[in-house]
Amino acid sequence: MQIKRRKTRQIKVGKLFIGSEQPISVQSMSAIPASKVDKCVSQALEMQAAGCDIFRFAVPNMEAVKVFEAAKSAGVTMPLVADIHFDHRLALECAYGGADKIRINPGNIGSDDKVREVVKACRANGLPIRIGVNSGSLEKEILAKYGSPTPQALAESAMYHARLLEKFDFYDTVISIKSSNSKNVVEANRILAEKCDYPLHIGVTEAGSLNTGILKSAVGIGALLMDGIGDTVRVSLTADPKEEIKAARDILKAVGYGGNGINLVSCPTCGRTQIDLVSLVSEFEKRIDGIKVTRPITVALMGCAVNGPGEAREADIGIAGGKGEALLIKKGQIIRKIPEDKIIEELIEAIENL
Ligand code: SF4
């Protein structure tokens, strides 16, 4: 059954829209100081090529503001976000300096008047604002009320800031609530989703290393997506940001938002396996991004012909391994045998001719 997405308003970010009528976009963030403009621009181009939809730079000083114009002149077309803390003047400069979205934590921007100035600059340039709330940024009063950064406290803080922007007649808002605890992320976003129709940027922050971070993110982001909550995602990893894109796309695929891509199914192997399925799956995964498909396709790589064809029946196409060969199977029907050294080539050709 298809997941019914929570209905949200649509927010324009550069050339993209974020919201329930749009595909779920994938974001990442640079760890390079934005004042190292050339390095940041090269990284942005790499991230764009890797499938990143929206990319963010931390802007700690005026020097860093140049990164937006420089990236655009170099051919970066994906929307770029300015991440601002503490100094609202940086947000103003970025709004006029080529950023496509401003991320602020209104809690540390200062007085309402400063927030009003940021709103004015964003409105003048047609930019949305992301309110980013996390466990470490709660207002003293809210923290005192709840005693700790509970999901209720996080959601209340987010709504407080959204209402502040509404007071200035600003509604082009995306909200994120993040925590390093997947369960809190899920609960806080569920509460928030009930209280507003703003698109939600979801993710588990400080999730950890490649393996741990992907697991925590898959639990937090995956649970929300299955509820229909979440319009743009970021997987935060202590790793190359290209890994964040891959992980986010894999999570989307696992939930069923794979788009026109390949959903790979493979068996765990067992005592019946007579083929090197581990190497075959690894080889296929390396080639997967280069395979031309124009619709969602499930491909099954199964270890044997005893259960393989049956287990792969749900797949569009696949193989079931034998001794020194494999059966090519389409929708549960055996098509022909392929010698072991030609399995990947012939499978890819068959997929592209589906
Ligand atoms: Fe074992 Fe065959 Fe099932 Fe793979 S498909 S787990 S090899 S029985």
C-alpha cells in the first residue's frame, strides 16, 4: 500500500519546491569552512554530481558569504542554504548574496526585531527560512517547563518560532527538529506534524560514524517517512558527505520512495549456495547507478534455483545461482542460463531491455 504523505504547503527553494506534492529531497552540508571558497565550490559541484538536491554551508563570518555567488558562477544549480547562528547580519548578507534558503535557530538570533529583519530580507529575495531546533538550543522557559529536551519541548519550541515568523506575516517556512536520539526525533516530529502544515526537514543529528549513523538515521527517518511525515531529509554522518546522499537515497528506497531506480533484493545465502553470490551482489551494487532504467524496478540476486525463482517472484527480473552458472528469471519465469563470468553483464543488459 502506498504511503499517504502528510499534506503540507509548498515552499520554493531555488529551483526546487519542498512539500507533500514534491519528491522528497535529499540534503547535505559542507564541513569545509565556507571562507575556503574554492574548496567549497569544488565540493558543491561534486555533491551535485552525486545526487545532492540541496546543499548547506555554515556561514560564521562575512568572508564566507562569497561562497554562494562563487558556487553559482561555477555552475552549481542545486539550491544552497546559509546556516546562520547568533549573528542576524550574516543572514541579511546571505539573503542578498545568493543563498537560496536561510537556516536560523531563532532562539540564538536574538531579539524579535532581529528575526523581523531576517524575515524582511528573505521576503525581499523570495527566500524561505528553515527553523532548525535541536536539543541543545531550547529556550530556558521551555526547558524549565519540561525539565529536559523532551519531544514535547522540542515541538513547542519549533511552533513558538514558526508563530513568531507568522507574526511577521511570513509562511515560507520549513521546520526541523533534530536530536541525536532517534526515538525523540520520531516523537517530536509526530507531535509537530499534528500542529502545522509546514514542510518538515527530518534527520537524526550527530548520528555518528558511517555504520552507526546510517542505522540511527534509518530508524528515525524511516519511521517518520512510513508515517507519511518528512518532505526533505538529511542523514548526518561523521563521514564524506557523499555517503550522506547515498544513505539518504537508500533509506528513501527502503521505505518505497525509490523513484525510477533499482530496488535490489538478494538472499543471505545458505548451505545450498553454489555460486559466489557475495561477490556478485557487491559487483552489481558498484554498477547500479550506471544502469539505465525509466521506472522503479526490483532486481533479485538469489543464491540457488531451489528456492530462488520462487523467492524472486515478486521481482521484475533476477538471477538464481547454480553451479558455474545462473538462471535469468523474469517475473518468476526462467528465461535462460548465463555462464558465471557473464552474469552481471547479461543481467544489466536484460534490465535495460525490460
Ligand atoms: Fe539459500 Fe537458495 Fe534461499 Fe539463497 S535463495 S537463501 S541459496 S535457499
